[in-house]
Amino acid sequence: MFRKSKPDIQIKTPDQIRSMREAGKVVARALDAVRAAAAPGLSTLDLDAVAEEVIRGAGAVPSFKGYRPIPSEPGFPGSICASVNEEVVHGIPRASKVLADGDVVSVDCGAILDGWHGDSAVTVPVGTVSDEDVRMMDACREAMWRGIAELRPGRRLGDIGHAIDASIRSHGSYGNVQEYGGHGIGTEMHMEPHVLNHGKPGKGLRLEEGMCLAIEPMATRGTRHVAVLEDEWTVVTRDGGRAAHFEHTVAVTAEGPMVLTAREDDRAELEKRSFPDPGW
């Protein structure tokens, strides 16, 4: 069994981290399939079907389908969250939500394999997108990597949030969504601790080897302020500005941050940053 840190945080063994990497590989393959499929004329429900086929074909279960933050409330209906343009996170896949050339769609995906969760997100351009959208996506992705770089024993949660916020600010006048953030992950998808995308360096919980965290910044082309639609899931920007969302599940190891949901196209990034090989 894993041991627990305070406050009630799972500390995984190396074998358990390897099991989480297997779940992460399933998520990586599902996201690769969705990225390849995303094109004008497809609906977000079509993308959901692509991801679910990959997940179930690997013998895993979609983490999101039926997920209930509040047990008495209806569960989430999709295998992915598909958030288009001004939708930031938690977009419900719908047949009526048809992608158009120039859209950006943020796809968040989770899978459970042998009791362990993987969770990752990418923002995908649909057809030809504007240079402004490309820069926003690049800024959000870089902020994720800067946050991940702080996942080392002895660092603190505030170091992660500070790195993410400073990175987003350094790229221009982008909003950094603060109402949502990363989280612990392991035998459940959402666990302690909550990982803010802003913070003060040297403050907060001290990181330990064996912790596993999902790091997920959300950047916007306007202000950071968001609202939840009447479906009680979809989060949108209040000013209608477009948004990006990137996420990886990461283990804290003595060798550095091990990215458990790494995809093949992340390999160069891991090597550039001297992150440990997660096993391909």
C-alpha cells in the first residue's frame, strides 16, 4: 500500500508510479487520436467517441464519464471535456457543437487502468488558426512546463503556482484563470493537494518524493474572470476571450519531475529540460 503524507496525501512507491505511467500512456494515446481527428465539420461528440474507443480498447475506463464532484448531482456525460474557443474547461461533448476552421478546442482526458488514474489536457488548433491564438496556446503550454519543473523534493506548492503565473505574465497580457487549478492524483482522479496556478515562492506544502500531481494552467486572451454556464459544467470566459488549457500528470522523484502522461511529441521537451525518462 502507499503511505500517506500530511494532509492525507498519497505517497506512491516506484512500482505504483510505473502503474500510473501505464494509465498515463492510455491517456496520451487517446489525446493523440483526438488531435489527429480534430477537423472542421466534426462535432465534439465525435471527438469524445474517438477518445473513448482508445481508452476502452486499452482495457481502461474513462475517468470522466459519470464523474460526480457532488454525489447527489448528475455525473459528467462525456469521456472527455471538450471546450471550444471561449470555453475554458469542462465543456460537455455535444453533437450540436460542430468545429469550424479557426477554432481552438481544449481537450481534457482521463483514464483509469488497474485502479490508477492518468489525467492530461491539450489545446488543439482546428484548421488554420490566428497567430494570436497560437501565441496564447504557446504561452499556456510553456507555463505548464515551467510549473512542472518545480516538482522536486523540497520545493513547495507556492513555487509551482508562482512559476506558472510568472510565465504567463512574461508572454504578454494573458489572463491566468485562478478559480481552477491542478490537483493530487492516484487512486482517485482529484485528490489533495489543490495546486493553485498562482502563489508565492517558498510558501505552501513541501513536496515529497512519491507525490503525484496534475499541473494544469489555463490562459485567456482577455481577463482571467470566468463563469459557469447553465449546464453547471462548462466554464467560459466572462469577456468572451478565447482560452487554452494544458495539463500533465507528474510524479515527484529524486531525479526530477517524471511526466506520467507524456506523449511521443513531448520527448524533445523532456530531454531539453533534463526531466527523467518516463518509459516510452
